[in-house]
Amino acid sequence: MVVLLLGPALALAAEDEVRISTGLDFSSGTYGGQMATETWYLPVMFRYTHGRANVKLTVPYIRTSGPGDVIGVGPDRIPVPSDAKVRRTAEGVGDTVLGVGYALLDGQVAGLLVDVVGKVKFPTADKDKGLGTGETDYSVQLDLARIVGHASVFGTVRWKKYGDPPGRDFRDPLYLSLGTGYRVRAGLTAGVVYDWREKVSTTGSEMSELSAFVSYRLDTRWKLQVYTIRGFSDASPDWGGGVLVHRVLD
């Protein structure tokens, strides 16, 4: 899932392009507690690109099992204090995310790509099950990438405005990501990404995790990605991984 967020696309569509993606992500962690929370995440993503502009819609399905001390998934997950001693399982549709992006630079200047992206997270997840906060969130981010020969360096700077559920006062954190990739051969790229996020609550921890990924382009329309995740803080899973499949439609 983290690999979905790796900076700007390293190429612009020459004409209108519609892409659909899906996959399966698993993560497990104690998040500072005594019991592990295990989460399965299955997203369905639609992306429409027209020249420099793009619109992306993500609708996920979530299944989580644990003491109920983690809200949401991925880089937006929020560990919350809980004295629960009993494991429970919840599943359902997660929060829907709509993103609109625009490429300020398209790689023609020194191989540099720069995208600006705005996102809105709609509270379609069941907050009573702990699948979401039940509030609308907003974020703005800047994605950068530089291609040098077979290598690429990319990063993201994001600021997010969390909606506050009753009884909670979430901070509006800064998120940073930095990664590098190397084209091993035609169609095959491998790399690593480090993600960091400020605390979301006064009692929480900063997010800190490292991902390794391999991306393989099967042909001009199909692309496959696999990745693993290792967390280093109580706001990150202990470990995780997943697979993604992308398909460019006619």
C-alpha cells in the first residue's frame, strides 16, 4: 500500500488514459500495546489522466482483527489508547479518497518531475467498527522525482487536516517520504522508501517505517508491484507487505 504513494508518476500520459488498480495489503503490529492488530486492506483505484492533470479515486475494503486500538489503515492510521483485553474482528468498506493532481514539471527540465496534489477523504468507513474516524479529512502534498540514467530519487511532502471526532482533538501532521529506485532491466525496477509522519495525538508516536519494493511491467498495459514493510515506531506496523496490479484500459 505504501508503494501506491511513491511520489509522482515517472511519465505523463501522451493522451487521455484510464487506469484501474487493485491489490491486497497485510500488516501486523502491537502499536505500543500488548496485543497485535492484524489488518487486511483491499483497495480498488481508478485514475484518469489528461495531459498534466489527473483525478484518482480509491475505494477500499478493510478487515481488521485486534483490541480495537487502531483507527484506519496505511499512513493515515491512528493508534489510540485502549484498555481492551479482548480481540475483536471488524470488516467493511473503508474511507473513500478523492485526489486531484497537476504536474508542474514533466521531466523535460533536468529530468525533474513535480506534482501538486489535493485530497479529500470521505468518511464512508464505519466508525463504530473502528474502520475510520467518521470525519472528513483534507490534505495537500507536493511530489518530486528526479531521473538520472537507470536510477530515480523521489519524495513527498504532505500536510493533512484531520477531522476531529467527538471527544478527540487530532493534530494536523506533516508527512515526509523519501525513496530511490533502480531500473534493473527493461520493465523491472527495485527500490526502497522511508516514510515519516508527525504525531497525530499528544499521547501518540511519530510514524516511522521502511519499505522495499519491486515493480515489473508485464506489457504496455499491465504492471505488477510487490513490497514489504518494516515499522520502527508505535505508530507503524511491526511488519507487512502486499501486491498491486495496475491495468491501463482502452
